Amino acid sequence: MKKTQFPSIQSISRWLKRSLITLLILFTATFMELYWSMGQLSDYTSSNCLECSFFEDAFVIALMSGVFLTLLFSLLSLIKNLFIKASASFIMMASVWFFWNYSLFVERESSWSTYVFREELYITAYLSFLPVIILGCISIFLLYFHEIKTKFVKTTI
């Protein structure tokens, strides 16, 4: 009869530490991205919650996105190819960020006016492009720094 192998305490603690660091990076990057791209809407009233501030919305969105993306990225860690893993991570993160930017734009600007769907998408993409690219690249670099360093930096003895 085979003996069942359970994960060691060290491997569990390494996974928890890595997940916590990933969550912190993603929370911070998401919060910064929301303020950079949609910060001009911070003084506008939300159509869903009249007494909610932009800071509260951004904090909750960043927390939810951080948890969601951390779970997705932990599944992506099973992929061995660094380029595919980093590319998939960037695409997922950019998609989530664009979704939240679009939601904030509709909630704080578009719902109070007469925008059509195409205009909402265009304006959201215009406001989101630079923050998503810059903060996304920085986040991916920070998340995969150790793997990038071990893959591309050869140590000579």
C-alpha cells in the first residue's frame, strides 16, 4: 500500500508567503492604476451608492482584484514556460483592470449622461491604456523577478 505524501510545513509556508507578496503587489498596483486612470472621476457621485467615495470603491475593487488575481496566478504557476506565464498573467490583469475602469466610468460619469456603449469603451480605453501598460509591466516584473533573474542571469563561479 502506498504511503500518502502530505506537503511539508515549509512548502506551505513558502506558498503562503508567495501568495501574500503577490496579493500585496496586485492590491497596490490595482489601487494605483484605478487612481491614475480614473482619478479624474474621484469628485463625481456614484450612481450606485450616493454616499460612497471614490477611495472606498477603489479600495474594495483593489482588494477583490488582488484576491482574484492571486488565485489565478497561483494556478498559472503550474505553467513552466516563463514567457507564456507572464504573458497570460499580463493579459488577465489588464482585462480585469479594464473591466473595473469601465465599471467606474459607467458608474461615475456615463450613467449621469448620454454616452453610447462605443463611446464608453473608447473613453475607458483611452484613459486606461498608459496606466495599464506601465503598471502592468512593473507588476509582472515584480511578480516574476526571481524567475527572470534565475533564467536570464547566469552566475559564474
